Amino acid sequence: MRQEQSEFSRKIARFIAETNHQDIPPEIYEHAKIAFLDWLGVAFAGKNDPLVKKLIQYADLMGGNNQGTLIGRGIKKSLSQAALINGAASHALDYDDTLMAFVGHPSVTIIPSLLALSEWKEKSGTDFLTAYIIGMEAGSAIGACAGMAHYMHGWHSTSTIGHFASAAACSRLLGLTEDQTLYALGIAGTQACGLKISFGTMCKPFHAGRSSQAGLMASMLAADGFTSAWNILEGPQGFFQVLNGEVREDVVKNMGKTWSIKNLAQKYHASCHGTHSSIEAAVNLVRCEKISIDKIKSIDIHTSQLSLDAAGKTEPKTGLEGKFSIIYCVANALLRGDTGMQAFTDEKVRNPEVQTFMQKISIKLDKNMTALGARVDIRTDSGKTYSMVTDILKDIPDLEAKKSKIKNKFIDLIKLVPESKKADEILEKVSSLEKIGNLQPFIEQL
């Protein structure tokens, strides 16, 4: 080993291996429980997506030990298959959380592998939550170093960064040493992949499941002495050099001090996160200024290139296309008020009233807008113009507001699973997850 060439990756590995439960403030565990409940809701709701059924059929062909529960199905597959399938299911609806530092969706890459491993190893709720928080912190640090250039170059950060986050979390849960953790990061990093050209296909949610699965594999191989590069991130022809990114010592120094999970943005609308700032600005503007919908003459939405790339569809014809259309999402929110799963059906998108209202809305690039920010200008028949700027990745609700919003979202999602009669029981268990000494029975009940 050449220590001088591996210091940056090693610092992250050291944080993963040495951070203990006592080092993490109680408030951070509350954030983690909210994130877990949110993940459960979207996993339940996405479990019957066609791509999930195909992955289960593939798992049936491959066979394997029954080790990890598939959410909402009452069956088990191998650890690896459970991480893949539950990960894909929880990203199938694109209704899961986002972290700006991650430039993507972290929980769908971390929780599935941790859940399978926790069930198999009979880990406690505190073990699970601690590993999740540490995996989130490590993943967001690497994501911040990769930066927006990584994502804009065509890499799907949920997948590429998710490989590291999953490996970090699983390594912590298994109690790997610093050296073993460094190997796990290396094994995960050399597998890191996922291209944005796959958006709109079954491969986007597959990316989430695959990164969770790969991180699990990396940590288990590292535990057995499997080797990899010691400087996977910063080394010549390493992750940052090949896939865009740079060493940022400031990011590593802040690990465990600011706790990135506090900036985790959950979705409260069942559409692409690139639509959310526009929805929030339009709805709040109408409410605050008491604007009558029938008096609106035009709506101009000014947003970032990132939002336009992700959600710039102007003529959606299907429910899925509606999820990636800022224009439809704003029209639907103002006319109906319901932005949950039921708002994104083919029938709702093609509704004549909505289609007519959409013609009043235009979207434009604002080069000054960063991340997912948006400015909405509403002009009324009287000639007055009202404006509001919102960035949902910066305007994060406080802890108590998050709890309320995610509880309501979970209940709404569970309604999509007619056979589920355990919503109240799950809510109670998750709220006191740190008190569960062995997660296996609880996970099997899911």
C-alpha cells in the first residue's frame, strides 16, 4: 500500500469505520426514521410495477438462499436479489427522496441493502439507523466532490454515487475495519456506472437497485479480504479523474459535523423533483395573493437547465410523461389540488380542461437559477403580475413538519396496496425503531 496516494479515500473509510452511535445527535436519528418511513411507502407502492415483476422472475430463474424479504410480497430471495428488487421497487415511481449533495436519490441505494443485511444478521434498529446515517454522509461527501459536472456529463449520480453510499452503509453495519472499508469503497467504485440516457426506461429504477446490490457485494467481499484500489476516488485514472470530480478537503472535514441528512428533500408531489419548485411557487402564489384561477391570463415559469432537462416535456400524453412535465404539474396543482399518485394517470393528463389551461403556461431557461429553483410569474386578466421564487432543495421543512407530511404521504401510498392492513402498526414500529433489538421479525412482517 502506498499511503500517500490513498489519503482522501482513507479519510472517508476512517469516518465510516470509526463513527459510533454516540457520535450522532438524537435529532439525526429522527430524520433517519422519517426517511425510512418515506422509503417504505414508496417501496410498497412500487412493488407491483412491471419492472419489479421481471426482476423477480429473473431471481426465480437464478435461484438462491431465502435470506431477504421482498417488501409487500411475503417471500424471500437471496440478500443480493432482495437489495436489487427492493431498490428498484422503491425508485419505480420516482417518488423517493433527493439530496442535492448526492445530485440524486440516496435512500433507494442505501436502505435496500441495509434492510436485507439487517434481517439476515439480526441487527438492531439502532444498528440499522446508524449505518444508514453514515452511508448517507459518506455518499453525500463523495457526491459533493463529484459535483454537478458529473451529473451533467451524463452520469446518473443515484447509481454512481449510490454504489459508494451502499458500500459505506453495509461496511458500517458489518463492523469492517478501516482497511476493509477502504477495499469496499474500491470494489464499489470500480463497478460504479449508470447513464442518464436510460431515463424513461426500466433501467432508471434498475440503477437504484443495482447500486444497492453492488454496495452490499462490495462490503461482503471486503470482509473476506477481497482487494481493490486504495485510492479509488483520487488516484490516477480513479473515479474523479474518469467520471468527473475533484478532491475537496473541506467536504471531508465537515463529515459528521453538519449531517447531510438534515438537507434531505422528500417528495410531497408524485412527480419528478424538477417540477416541485414550480408547483410550490405557483400554488403558494395563488394562495398568498388570493388569485382566482379563472382570472389567470398567463403563467411564465423560469427555471434551471437541470429542471428543464429532467422535466421539460411540454406535450405530455400519458401519466408517466405528466410526471416529467412542469407545465402539466403546475396546471394540475392549480386546477385540482391533488398532486399525489392519482394525479398521474393517462386520463388525468389528457383531461380537456387541463390541456386548455396548460396552453397558458410557458417555461423558460433562467441561467441564474441553480439546482431545482424556479421563478413563477402569474399575470391576471386585470394586467397585474405576481412573482415568487422557490427552491425546494433549499426550502427544507423543519423536523416536525417533515414528520407530518411523510406520515400523510405514507398513508396515501398504503391506500394503493389494498391487501395492506398494517399501516398503523408500521407507523408505530418505525417511530420507535431504535428500541427494536432484532429487526428480523419486523422486516419479515413487511
